[in-house]
Amino acid sequence: MKKWRVGLIGCGRISKIHTSVYPALSSVELVAVCDIIEDRARSYADKFGCPAYLDYKQMLKSEDIDIIDICTPTHMHARMAIDSAEARKHVVSEKPVAITLPDADRMIEACRKNNVKLFVVKQNRYNPPIVKLKEAVDKERFGRIFYGKTTVYWQRDQHYYDEHEWFRTRGMGGGVIINQASHNIDMLCWLMGPVDSVFARIDTLTHKIDTEDFGLGLVKFKSGAWGIIEATTCVFPKNLEGSVTILGENGTAKVGGIQMNKIQMWEFKDKNDDENIQGLTQDPPNVYGYGHKTFFEDVLRVLNGENIPYVDGNEGKLSLGLISAMYESAATGKEVKMAEFINKLR
């Protein structure tokens, strides 16, 4: 089996999750790391026995790298992904894929033009309870789905926002909608289908930041179903819930827990496929869960030529489109039609 050589950009919070799964992937080798903070880059380089870079463009010149893993603040994703693609490296980008849909389109086009793959980290799609929920949707066990809701009741103190500028700055990818709720919004889109329109409100309630810590969205799906997005980092005293709920004429299901990792409701008219439902529940130590390993296994399968569904740039755009429309609606005070909104951006 081919050994895939990875170069990591960004040695901060989320990179620890990525590098923790590399050793479990026999065909992955971390061969270079990069961070603008020298101590962090050197620490990773010493731990993994590889070169450290302070400038990612210098790292991209290496012919020993096949995949670039981008674990930087959101506003950096597009430029780094495009540069990586032009260096003929495959790209793995943390969520969300970019700040804007035009940036996401440029990333997708750069990867297409240079014949490399773009992957966007959506590890919660691989949570066993979510896999089961998606299977129930695809098998039409719900019958007509008429409602879906996703909830993020999390806690982030002022110190969290003070620690990094981008956490508290909307133009850099900070804010509960684009940052903390990104995975949940992706889940709602993935399960419920294309969005027709959204009406949203955001606010800053308990933190001294330049972006929102509270958001609500009323979503109309093209199927005719309705949806609700509710997200906040104001919850006291700790993270309480990250959930998705689906209601249909023949079934009701809720996957909750800290981040969509526990089946909390599972009722269907057809009960033939419900064995060992509770056995799917996970108890992860944090909101990142256990899905990164399975995500990277899919990355490797795709790179090895298997024709399987995977989380590419277009999949990454699903949630970004709705997130962008929510911000537009909150800014204008009006309902935003998705088709019209996207056409304006072209």
C-alpha cells in the first residue's frame, strides 16, 4: 500500500486531534509541520521527528509531501488550499471550508485544475448514531420528513475569546454560527436536503467580542420541510448539548449528547431495523468526538482510487452556503432565498 506523506499547517488546538489519529493509519506518515509560532512548530517537529517550517510556502516546495493538512484559522483556508493545489498537493481542510462561497469555489477550481483532491473535515458524519440516522433517512423510514432541528448549547468563557483574535472576529471565521455550529448546520443540510430559504437573527449577549455568541435560524427546505437552527456559547456552566432532531410522519429521532454522539429518541412505525440502537452511543472526552480516524480512512480510500462518497469541497459548501445566508438575513432583517443569494455571489 502506498505511504501517504502529510505536511501539517497549523500546530494549534485542532491539530492535536489530527496528529493523534495519524499513528493509527498505517499508510500515513507525518513528514513536515509548519506554524508561524516557532516554539509550537519545533515542539511538533521534535515529537514526530520531522522538519519544522515557519513559512508554509517553503514547506510546499518539498517533493516529499503528498497531502497538506490545513489546521489554521478559517480565514486562512482558501489561500493555503489554493497554494497547496498549485504545488500539486492533495488538500485536507478543517471546517468550515472557507469564509465565503466564492473562496470555496476558488479552492474547488484550483484542486480540479491541478488534478488533486480537496477534502473538508466533517468528522461528525462518521459518528455511529449519525451513520444510523442517515441510513434511516436514506431508507425513507421517516416517511415524509416535515421538520428538523439542530441545537448547540455550549459554553465558551471570555478567556477563550481573548486567547485568539480570530475566535472573536467574524471576518476571520469567529462566531458561534460559522465556528461552533458549523458541524451541526452541515448535519441538518446533509439529512434534510437542499435549502430554499432562511430567516435568521444573531446577537452578542454575554461576551465582549466583535461577533455573535447567539444565533437562530428558521429554515425552509426545498422538500417543503421546516427547520430550526439554534446555537449559543453563552450556556452556563459547561457544554450541555449538540444535537440534531428529525421528525417525520412515520418516525422521530434525536441524536444528542455533547456533540451528536448519543441516540436519545428513536421511534419508528417500522421497528425491524432497531436492534442494538443504544450500543451505538459514544462518550467522547470532548466535542471533537472520535470521527477523525474514520474520516481520514475515507481520505485514504479515495486517494487509493476507490470510488466512494466522501466529504469533498462541494459537500463542504452545503453548510457554508446556509451559514452565509444566515449572516445575510441577520444583516438585512429579511428572509434570504438561497438560489437568489448564491446567484448574486457569482
